[in-house]
Amino acid sequence: MEVSMHLREIAQKIVDATMEVIDNRNVNIMDRDGMIIASGEKNRINTYHKGADDVIKSGKIIEIYPEEVPDYPGAKEGVNLPIRVGDKTVGVVGVYGHPDEVRIIANLVKKAVELNLEQHLLSQQVKLVTDLKQQILRKLIYDKNLEKHDEEILCLSKLVNLDLNVNRYAIILEVKNYSIQDSLEFLKIAGKLEDFLLAQHYLEEGDFYGVLNQYLVVFKKFPVAGFSGEQDLLRLISQGIYRQYGYEIRIARGSFHPGLSGYGKSYQEARTLLKIDDDDSVRDISELEVQVDYLLNQIS
């Protein structure tokens, strides 16, 4: 289970950080088999803890008083609580000391561990949605047999709550005069561009986007709310990114085409516009002059 694996990864860090603020009382974290996977007493790691085993089996808190220690092999006096994520018990946290003294501390440690695991789960879900949207974007642009795979794409889109029947056109953002040797480097830059677009509300509900090679590609909902023309939006994006990050951005916009195949057509139009003119920072196919350049480029 993914959560259990993450618990094993973070357990010792949590133990070390927690003990610093609770007067160095020993903290143990145990897995679903009752084995200690992290402890302030390193010699106890990978040993059996009956108190934890009983917590896993019963789902209840086990408090061990000094006189009860012989009944719990591998354990010492203290409070042992289940670590729950959702409706599942993924492990146990134990704090050493007389139960009357450490009960509150043990509950705080338990909450800290559960919060960390919940945040991990949330980040994994966000990553899954992002990866699926990236996969959909690539299929829409590169799949030569889109009509044969339309059912697969529509199923994927439902998983991420993405309605592909919404009218959209492609916008491509490229960093001008920037030599990108490392794809990871560009991913960092693309992350900044995404943060800017989200912060300025230039991305709205219904838009979706992803990174393709050296481009950040946005499929924008059409028409755009709050702007007299799409070119206004493109110039605001270009100017805003330059002011905030110092990146000179080239932006191109393709026109809207209906159907799933329309996504790829709009993307190819925008990509062609970037190749036609290296000087103009904004290339909007809705402009007559840009349309003429595009059409002349298509003539053999």
C-alpha cells in the first residue's frame, strides 16, 4: 500500500523531530505487522512490539502501565495509538512514559503523522490528475489515429473531470532566446509560468495545459471572459511574465476547430506561427495580417 510505504519513508524523521519538542521521551512508530520501523532507541528498530500488534488487530488504543509491561513482549510502558488514513489503520505510534503523563503528547504525535500522510495522499492525487491531463494532451496532438482512440481519450477525460466538448483553442508559450539543454530545467520554468497564469487568473475553469518539449501548451476555453479580444490576453501574459521573471515570452494562438481532432489542428497552427516569425512576441491567428502569413506559409 502506497501510504504504508510513505509511512516507512518518513517515520524516523517524524520520530527525531518530535522527540526534540517532548523532552526526549522515546517515540516509536510501528507498521501493520507490529514491527518497530522508527524509534528514538535505534536498537529497537526491526523488533516486534506486542502493544502495536494488539492495536492493529483491535483498532483500539492500548495503554501499557508499568505493572503490565511483562504482558507485552517488546514493549515498554506508554500509550500506543492507531495511525489512521481515511478508514484504514496503516500503523501505530507509541510514546514512552506513564500513560497518565504522555496521553496528550501521544495524541499530538498521532495527529502529526496522520496529517503528513494525508498531505502525501493529496499530493499523489494531484500528480495523478496532472499526469493524466498530460497524457490526454499528448494524445490529442500526436495521435494519428485519433478517431479510433476517441473512446479511450473520452474515458481518460472523465477520470479527471475534463469535458473535451468545450470549445477551446491552443496557446503556445515559448521562452525567447533561452537555450534549454535540460528538460528538467524547462519544467521548473514552466512551473513558474503556470504559477503566474493561475495567480493572475489567466487560466480559468475549463482550461487545461501541459508541457510539450520546449513549450507550455494551454488549451483555452473559447470565448475568453473579460477581454475584448484574445490578443489583449496574450499581450498581458507576455508583459506580465517579463515583469515578474524577466523571461521574454513568444506566444502564439491557433484558431478553434470542432471535434477532438480540432485540438491538434489548433496546436499545429500556433506552432507554425512561432516558426514563421521569430521577432513578433505575440502571434494571434485571429488577426488578418497573421492569417495571411499563415496561409502563404501553407502554399507549396
